[in-house]
Amino acid sequence: MTPPLLPMRHAPSALLANGSEQHAIELRNLCVCYHGKRAFRDISLAVPRGEITALIGPSGCGKSSLLQCLNRLTDMIPGCHVEGDVRVEGLNIMDPAQDLLTLRRHVGMLFQRPNPFPLSIRRNIELPLREHGVIRKPELRARIEQVLDDVGLWDEVRDRLDSPALALSGGQQQRLCLARALALAPRVLLMDEPCSALDPLASAKIEELIVRLRGQYTVLIVTHNLGQARRIADHTGFFWTEDGIGRLVEFAPTHTLFNQPQDPRTRAYIRGERG
Amino acid sequence: MDDWLPASGRTRGRTAAADRTAAGAAWMCAVIVTLAFGWIAADLLWHGLSRLTPGFLFEMPQLSGRAGGLASIIVSTLAILAICLAAAVPIGLGAAILLAEYSRSDRRLGRFVRRSLDVLAGVPSIVFGLFGNAFFCVYLGMGFSLLAGGLTLACMVLPLLIRSLEQGLREVPDDWRNAAAALGMSKAATLRSILLPAALPGLVVGLVLGMGRALAETAALLFTSGYVMRMPGSVMDSGRALSIHIFDLSMNVPGGTGNAYGAAVVLLLMLLTVNLLALAIARRWQLTQPGPL
Ligand SMILES: Nc1ncnc2c1ncn2[C@@H]1O[C@H](COP(=O)(O)OP(=O)(O)O)[C@@H](O)[C@H]1O
Ligand SMILES: [Mg+2]
């Protein structure tokens, strides 16, 4: 899965300029408020490039909000206010002048509920590609085949590319969404509990695909499945709520976090005593 | 609390009786509504169906409408409807998009516009007629004309149209808005390629409601498009809509009742056609585009 560079309407140079050597994402003192009420505060975090990083913790501690800061989906939420410094590939994305379409082309996202468009399988991938300037038919066809093959969907749907995407099973839909994101050749992939709406078999397939993304993409995944974090993540961050405000309690290599947690709350959560 | 205990035989019996009464009342209401509609339809068809010949549709009215057909009336009606839709649909769709998609961050604007529309929707049509006369006929100098009538109708159906188009857009799940945004698609492209097609069945329903109201309107047209029976030569001519024709024949023209029934049947058939057409479009659409999960 080598991500080929897309011919782009928006020049990528600004985004890929001068990231730090090992970190694709750097957060400093990030705070998010909804209608003046803090969801989490003072999160500082550096996500290593090309690795899989998992975020774990109980519901409501701000994991989804954190992901949404990274592609500025927070801009779409009324009453949401973000403060702090967010750098993706070295670029300050909180800059009001940052072009959101370019940012989101480089930072893909997979949601909890599979959300293919109510269009054909082919159109689902073609539409965003066209938006980003890929318009020649042969190129579109090749790109679509490649990404569907990357997610193991090509053999299952090659004969019905023009049938509705919503007729696919949940697991297939989620893989289509992954293919759709990969088609734009992003640098970073955000995943918000991508397996939690799927059955164990479909979930295992997605997990396998995520592992295969290692090295080519920086993956930041929120999961409630501690076993999954342990299996696939290189680093893991543990979130906890204090007085209704989320905090990043601990961030470490997965092996360390699970075997020698520093914080008693981490230890308790991992042992399943709380949360 | 001991509510969880099984109800005694007596209370159970009482509940069952209450259930039966409620169900009976609901049935009664349904039967009354159906009967009322059936009675009107039967009365119309009984008196009017025999008049429904090709000649009735394609001949000019004669003797103040007592004799002859509806040719000029139908042409005027369709012209007024076309003008009304041509003005109301683009404005309505634009306003609905603004309300459903762009007023999220500015709630106060959205609320203000919505309130105003709800007030406007409740204004009696005769008031719209007077307004249309003062504004389009007199102030803009259109005189009594199809154009003035169509535009007045547009003002009248806009509140209803906007609210139902907005409802259609709001029924599209947020999942797709988020998916499109996360893929770096522009708002315009998201609307054009995903949201509007997905909302189409709802939009069609809104359109049908609007057209129904426009076709049935009498009072607002009396002051704006007038009641001249001639075949209109242009949109600046006055012309008589079907509903006005029916009103005039039954109230002001002795011996006009028969043709009034005929015209009423034509109007009913027009409304029915619009409804069935819309239903067919929405159905066909849903066959090719399965809805949300
Ligand atoms: N759209 C929103 N509007 C208002 N409050 C929100 C919204 N989304 C999340 N929150 C609040 O922010 C906090 C963090 O939520 P979230 O990021 O969804 O946490 P998690 O993904 O860890 O469960 C919660 O207290 C939640 O109530
Ligand atoms: Mg969440």
C-alpha cells in the first residue's frame, strides 16, 4: 500500500513543510469547550509518525473531541471552542487561514458508525477524488480498484461497483469508508471506535487492515477494546475524567502502559476495576 | 410503590374497556373523515363527470361560462402556477438550505426567520391578495395580470414551501455531512451531490403541498390576476384561474352550476395528478437510492 501522491488543486507544500523528525502530530495545552463548559483541558501529546497510537478511557472524557480537533471537524459543532496549539506535520492547523479542505484531504477519518454515502460503491470513492481534482476516467478507475483491493473489498464487489453502497454489510461498509479515505492518500488517519458497531469477525478484518497501514500512515485510534489497543498500538494514551473534565493521565509505549502503568488510575482501569 | 403487582381482575377489566372506547373513538373519527371526503368527491363526480368531454377541456367558455369549455381558464391556471413555481422554488430552496444547513452556528437568525415564516403561513390569503394588488399591480405597475397573480401566489406559498423543504433537508442524517466534511468536500459539493439528492423525497412532498395550496387559491387571485375570461396573450394579460371560475359560476352566474361542477372535477383531477406524479417520482427515486440504514 504505497500512497501515491495525488495531483492536487491545493498545493500540499505548506502542509508537508517542516514537521519534526519523528512526530506527525503535536498537541500543546489543548482545551476544548462546549458552550463554555470544558470537555478536557491541557492535553499535550506527540504522536509518532508512521505508527499506530491508541487512545483509551471511559466514555465522555473527550477522546472523540480530541480527534475532531485534528481535522477541525470541531468547526462544524455549534458552541464548540478550541484553544491551544495543534501541529499536524509541522503545520499550525488552528491558523484561521488554514484551508480546511486541504487539511482534511491530508487527515482522513473513520467514524464509529460506517457512513458511506447513499450512492453507488463506485461513486462513494469517485466523489471525493473528483472534489480533489482527479477527473480523468482511467485514473479514477485505477485508483478505485487499487483502494478497494487494499481493503480486501475488490473481489467481493468488482461485479457490482454500481450497486448501492448501503446494500453492503456493516463490515463491508466500514471497509469501503476506509478505502474512500485511503483514496485521498492522507498522511494521518483518525479512527473513532471504528470496530465498535461491527460483529467480531468484521471487527477482526478491520483490525488486520489497520495493522497493515503501519509505516505508511500515522494512525490515531480511539478504542474501548483494551485487547485491541494492546494488540495493534505502538503507543497508548489513557484518558480519565476529573470533576467532569477530561485529562490525559498517561501516555507511553503500549507494552509499558499495560505492564508497568505509572498512575494508579491507569492500573485500576486496565485491571478492569473501574470505568 | 406496589405498582408492579399484577392488576386485579376488576382494574384489568376497566383498562380493557377504556382501551376499547379509545379505539372506537379513533375509528369513528377516521370513518367521519373518510365519509366527508367520499361524500364531496361523490357529489362532484355525480354532477360533474358527465360534463368531462374533450370539448369541455379544449373549447372556449361561452355565455359567461354557462356553455362551452374551459380552454382559456386552464391555460391561465397553468400559467399562474408556472409563474408561481418559477419564483417560489428557487427562493424557497435557497431559504431552506440557509435554514437547514447554514444557520446552525447563528441560531438567533434561524429562529427569527422561522418565526416570521410561521406567522406568514397563518396570514389569510385575502390579505396576500390585497398586498399583491397594492405591490405588484399598482406599485410595480403590472396591473391585473397573470404575472402579478403568480407572484402573489408565490409569496403566499413560500412560508409553507420553505418549512417543508427545510424539513426534508433536516431529515438527512448528520452522518453524511460529517463524512463529506472529513473527506475535505466543500459545502456546495456536499449539498449538490449528497444532501439534496438524499432529501429529494422530502423536497417533492414540500413541492406538492405548495402546488396544492396554489391551485386551490381563490381570494388572493381575485385582486391580482383578475377574472377576465379571454385567452391570455401574454403574462401581462389578466386571466381567470379555475378556482375563481368555479366561484363565479356557482355564485354569480344563474344556470352556471352544471359547468361549475365540471370545472371542480377538472381541478380535483389536476390536484390528484400532481400528487400521483410526485409519489411516483419519490418512489422511483427510493428504488434506485436506498435510504439510510
Ligand atoms: N456536540 C457536543 N455538544 C456539547 N457537548 C458535547 C458535544 N460532544 C461532546 N460533548 C461533551 O464533551 C465531553 C467529551 O465527549 P466526547 O469527546 O464524545 O468523549 P468520548 O469520545 O471520550 O466519549 C462529554 O462530556 C460530552 O458531553
Ligand atoms: Mg466517543
